[in-house]
Amino acid sequence: MGGRILIALGGNAMTAPDGSAAPADQHRAIGRAMTHVASLIRAGHEVMLTHGNGPQVGNILLKNQLTAHVLPPVPLDWCVAQTQGTIGTLIMNALERALAPERARLATVVTRTLVDRDDPAFHDPVKPIGQYFEEAEARRIEGRGQTWRRFERGWRRVVASPEPVEILDAPAAIALMEAGYTVVAAGGGGVPVVRGADGALDGVEAVIDKDLAAAALARAVHATDLVIATDVPNAVIGFGTASARPIEEITTDGLRVLQAAGHFASGSMGPKVEAALRFAEDGGQRAVITSLEHIGEALSGNIGTRVSRGAER
């Protein structure tokens, strides 16, 4: 048997190449992605899945906006919970088809992620979500207590992105895995919740980085490997320059040096590299960043950025 592997699916695994998140596009993309996951399960690996939800949450937020005069908009933590259920169902159906005629035991856990109510991110919302709008519309919506900022393509809502403290429902995911289930958990970084003075949990208007939450989930469920599936086969040094080169086998110390040198953009590869580092530094056997179709080869050590704990050589 292989190890326990947590696969963090990027947005490219759930949308069309142009980013479209129409239902038919999501069906097709997830169907393709699950053929690769099925191959790992057949090879004897114990697999857990987590995923992003940016386009899907964006669609719900747009519906909120367009129907606000008819129905009360739902808060952001509800949006994350809804997408966990929807995407989890699509993944389970697609994986069941990919594993046929074998009987598949599959489950999705609606997962809460605890964050600190005093996290500085709540005082400086910087995570853009949803569609771009003209300034006049953004200014109008700001009156509902939202924060909007101007970007190159237009105005966009920004929300807090606090650090994941604990994946609260990881024990449920572990119990299901030990019962033989392939589990989908902590989609979209998890439903963000804070604990009050009385110990009760409440949802908050925030988005947790899915890659950082994946690292926390991987350690919580005692995964041996964290695979961050993206749309490129490797993380790259000097991306977009003539001297660009892929990163292959590397230690955590070596990757920290490259990170400190500014090689990884905060809005794209940066969180993936940080998640890989956290997992490996916290005792994980190996973290891999690669494209979905190369997961099997990456686990065999033949491709991808493969990160293990150790000092720079």
C-alpha cells in the first residue's frame, strides 16, 4: 500500500481552461481530474481530497448582489459551506464513475476551520473575491458594509484572509478514512469560524487560503504526502524571465531561501510554496507541487517540485 496522500485541487481542476465555472464546465473538468485521482487509488494510495472554490463562491456572490432587492444576501461563511457540498458531490460522482466497476466508498465532510478573531487580517482585508465592477457600482455596494478596492481591471470586493488555526472536523474525516472512505474535506479552505468567550462557534466574513488550510489538514489527518495540484508541472525560479528554471528536488531550507529572494508571487505560487514548506517543516514526509496529470509521476520522484525537510545542501 502507498501512503496517505492529501491532494489539494486547484481551480483548473474544476473549471474550463478559460476559467468558466458553468455547471457543464465543472462537470467536465472534475471528470478529467478524477481519472488521475482514481489511478492513485488503484495503485494502493489512501487519498483525501481538498479543493478551491473561488469561481463558485464568486457566482454565489453575484447572485447575492443581483437579487438583494428580493432575498437577503447570504454571508460568506454560508457561501463556502454551500460550495463544499456542491463541489464535493461533483467530485464523488465523478470519482465513482472513474473507479467503476469497483465499488467506491466516498464521503464529503462539510468542514469548519477555526481562525483567531484577533487575527490582524480582519483589520486589513486584502483577499479579492468575486467579479470586477465599475467604480459606481462598487461604491454603491460599499454602503452594505463591504470593502472594495480598485485593481487594474476594475473594482473588486476584498475580504479578510486569516490564518487557519485548526481544522475542526478533521477527526470526522479521519474516522471515515479509517472506515475505508475516500474523503473530500475543507473545501475552499474550510468554513471560517471563530470561538466566542462562551466557547460557541460563529461564522465570519472571511476566506481562508485553500493551500494553507490544505497544509493544516494534511498534518491533522497524519498524511505522509501533500500534493498541491496546479496548472504547471513545477514551481519555477525566475518565472517569466529568460533565466527561468524549474525547481525539482529541494529541501525546506533551500526553498525558504528562494522564497525570501522573492521568487514566488503572493497571488499565485506564493501560497502553494508556503503550504508545502509548512507541511514538510511540521513533520510531513514530502510536499509536491505539480500539475494534475503528473501527480503519479511526481509521487514516484520523476517530476514536480518535491519538498522534504532538511538543510540546504
